[in-house]
Amino acid sequence: MDIIEKIKKLDFPQGQYIIVGSGPMVVRAIKESNDIDIVVSVKLFEKCKQDGWEQLPWTYPDKL
């Protein structure tokens, strides 16, 4: 997975998101991954909802 190209395609504004989880290791070819974990600002989150992105329930509701 070319994580950098996939992130660029999202066209998110700089400073409004960070890549977490295994993403930094994938970029450095330390590990492979099938997904990208992204934390976004409240502003970007609201924009994504307005743009029709699907909002799914938290996978682990017993963990905050």
C-alpha cells in the first residue's frame, strides 16, 4: 500500500489531520498494513460528514 499517495488523494488540508497507528511504520517500510488510521480535527470531521462520508460507530465502545 502506498500510504502517501492514498493520503494525497484525500486532499485533506495540512494541519487538520495526523496519521497514527502503524502508518508511520508503513511509510518507513518497517511494516505492512491494510488500512490507514487518521485522526482529524473537529472542523475536518464536520466537513467530511457534510461531504457524505459514512460515519460508523466506534469499534470498541467499552474503550474511550
